[in-house]
Amino acid sequence: MNLTDVENLAELAKLELSQEEKEQILKDMEGILGYVKQIEEVKIAEVSPDYSVHNVWREDEVIQKDFSQDSIKEQFPDSQDGFLKVKKIL
Amino acid sequence: MIDLKNLTIEKAHEGMKKGEFTCTELVDAYLKVIKEKNKELNAYLEVYKDISEQTEKAQKKFQDGSATLLTGIPFAIKDNILFEGHIASASSKILENYKATYDSTVIKKLKEAGAVIIGRTNMDEFAMGSSTQTSAYGVTRNPLDPARVPGGSSGGSAAAVAADMALVALGTETCGSVREPAAFCGLVGLKPTYGAVSRHGIIAMGNSLDQVSPFGKNVSDVEIIFNTLSKYDPEDSTSVPEDLRVSKTKTNSKKIGVPWHLFENGVEEVVMQNFKESLEKLKNSGYEIVDIKLPHSPYSLAAYYIIMPAEVSTNLSRFDGIRYGYSAEGKNLLEVYKKSRGQGFGKEARRRILLGTYVLSHGYYDAYYNKAIKIREKIKEEVMQAFQSVDLIATPTVPILPFKLGEKMDDPVAMYLCDIFSAPANLSGVPSMAIPSGKTKENLPLSIQFMASHFAENILFEVGKKFETIR
């Protein structure tokens, strides 16, 4: 991994990083990846394709929820006429 | 004067039932300690303003006879558990002013029982850490030695109970975040079976691993909380339906497996010595101790540090400065995202988001993420297989003693290794409990952990209660 890789990752993750932190992260990543790389040495012949971690789906249905529109609107960093306000996109 | 040090849920319940003290008097006793100690320890980030309303409701339950064991019991909750109308910040700047818009299921259950929720406790930011030093709101100190860390990430909850600032507390575990601080603060901490306690309304870190987990000063308190919270919840798609919550392990189980090969190296001498003494005591009480092998488990922490950041990077993408939380000014939408996230997340959160983005990115996905989930599957298989021949698995809870504040902050891998014995239970979903097993000459706490098969929490409580009488 190099500094450009860190910059690309930060771009993908939408994180603004200082130059100093990019260098620090690069160093940390080398340490962490060095540790987790040990999984390479594990030989796994076969794993059941039916992984236990899977999505659980349900039908959409209209039910009463106890949270109010107002309490959600209160959280908006910026709003106008009761609507969430964002920067111009187009 | 209520003897807080030796108070248990049952004793408090009896006291309130018999009218020896009221709910308000009990809570006031804790608030007094908070006033004295919280400034130094920083266990609580906030003591709620509606405590008197809560105690009034609890007192009424005693008057009308509807009080249950948790009625009037003072709880501390970790700052990532939603409590409607109260701030839940996950100890992050990005959620500094976030007010929960609904109750998490665990809070609903506590409210129904009439428990009194005193306040929210400090934690590692978004539960990322093992020492409560990554919080945006300062470190929490260990009540047993304020120069040392309380463990983490649920360090505030652990410190609150250990310092008699709450009778019991809720934390959350993704990999050791309750068992490790329980060990460092001399408490009992239970990580329930994955799917036992609802995750609805918990600020997620690693969804396939997270579980709400109780702290107490003894096994019985933890058991009472677990029994109240462990219920099927349709709001959590990974909550296990009641009819599937069956365990094959019989009560009065006496066979303990010890995977010695997992800790040949890296365990502090005093921890190892204490662990061996604990096993000896168990043996003398009729337990059979056998050596077991878990061939893939040495890789559990490495697999965890791929799976968890992958889930973190996905989970934390919702914090973008738009709908709630910290929002930075920017020229355009992209800049708002980048600045809000860059400034709102702390260092460890940023590090894990990037790590997760990396292991999930094109070209590395197979080598890291896919390999890690295969290893996880193997670990699950071998743990379940081990429970065919033994009833419990025992290891030291943490390989080291509580360390000094400031330590390990510059070396992420050294910090991660605190949870090396926690990972197999979280990756395989089995329950595990940490129990105090003595103290060092310097008065630092030691701890042993037991694992049992899925939904065999009762076996953990059984061995735990026995161990409390022989340690």
C-alpha cells in the first residue's frame, strides 16, 4: 500500500484527511494488514456454501410506529419549510 | 445508609418491597456517589434530568403490587443505546447532539419493568477500542486504580458499577467490549448468544457480531437482567424466535474444555498463574478439566479485524452530515460529506472505515473478506463440535492486567490483542461470561471466562455461581 492508495480509499469512504494523517494511516495500515495477513496461511478445503450469515427478508407492511415526524425533523442540520435542506446537486 | 458495596438486585428489591428504603432514596444514594466521583472517573457523560419521574413510576409499582425484580433498580446505559428524547452520541463528535427519536427494545423492556435509568456512560467512539480512550469526551478512569484504564469499549458502564455509581449497567459487545472491562474493573460481564437480546435501537458497529450485554457485581444480577432482556423481537431480523432457543447442554454440567494451545504465548505470568489456580479450584469442586484443540481459533482475532471493519465501513456510511448529527460547511454536497465525516469521526473510527473500505475493495475482497468469513465458519464449526464433548470452555478473559492510561494508543495492533480470547465467542455467536477470579498483590483484578453452547446461558450462570463460592 502507498500514499495514493490511502488517498483513493479516503475518496471512496468520503473522508477528508490531512497530509499528516494520511501518512500516519499508511503506517497503521501496514501494521494492521501485517497482522491480519496471517489468515493467508490457513488452508480451507471446503466450507458449506450455506453461510450462516445471510439476509433476512420480510414483506413490507404499514404499521404504527412510535416516533414522531417532529422529533426527526428536529435533528436536521439544515431545513426549509419543514423539509431537509441539502446543497444543490445539479 | 444503604450498603451500596454489597447491594444486589435481590437485596435492593427486598429493601424497597419491605419499605426499608424508597426508590428515590436508593437512586439518591447512587447520585451522591456520582457527585463525588464522576468528575475524576468520567464514567457518566450525562446524568438524566428525568430520574425523579422514573423513580415515581417505580415507587407506584411497589404500591400497587406490580413491582418485579428490576423495578426501581438503578441502571447505567452505554452511550450507544437509544432512549427516546435523550442524547445518544456513541461518544462521537459526529453525534454530539443526536437525540434518540425512539426507544431501543432493551430500553422498552427496562421501562416496562420500572427500572430507573440514571444516565449514559462513556465508551470508545462507536465502540471501537478496548480502553475507553478513543471517546471524543475524554478518557474514563478505572475506579480500582485511577491511573489505569477501565477497559473498553463499555468502560464507562463498567466504571459506574465498580464505583457504586449504579447498581448494574448495560454495555454492548462486538468483540470483548463487556467481558474485557468487566475483567479490568472486577465485575461479572455476560456476552449473550448472538440473537438472544434485541439489537433494535443500538447504534451498530458490526451487525453480525453486536450484542447488548449486562454488567453486575455478581452472577445473579447479570442473570436477572439477561432473563428480562432475552426475548424474541420482530424489530431485529437476527433475533432468534422463542421456539428455536434451545440448548442441548444439561444442567449440572461438569466438563470443562481448555484450549491450552491458544495461549501458550502472550499471557502475563500472573494472569496464567491465576487461571491455573482457578482450574484447580474447579477440579477440587468436582469439575473435570480436559484439553481441547480449536485449530482455526488462533486466527479468530485476525478474521475479526477484517469482518468488523468491513461492517463498520458500511454502517458508518449513514453518518454524512445531512439528516442528523455534526454537519460541516462545504462548497458542494461532496465537500459537506467529506468534511463532516473527516471532522466528525475520531482517529480510530476513520482508521477502521478506511480498513473496511480496503478489505471490501475490488481486488482484495477475496483475499481478505471472503477468506475471513470462511475462517469464521470454520471457527463456528469447531466451537460447536467442541461442545459435543465438553459443556464449557474456559480461558483467561484478558491476557494482561489493566494497563496505564495513554498506553497502546500509538500501536493499534497491541490494543487489538486485548481481545484475543474474546473473538471466538463473538465470531461463533456462543455466549460467554467473565467472572472475577482474584486480585494481584497490587490489588488489580483478575478474571476467568467461560463459554457455553448457543442459548446455554443457564450453564454459564450455574458454573459462575459455583465459582463465586470457591474462588
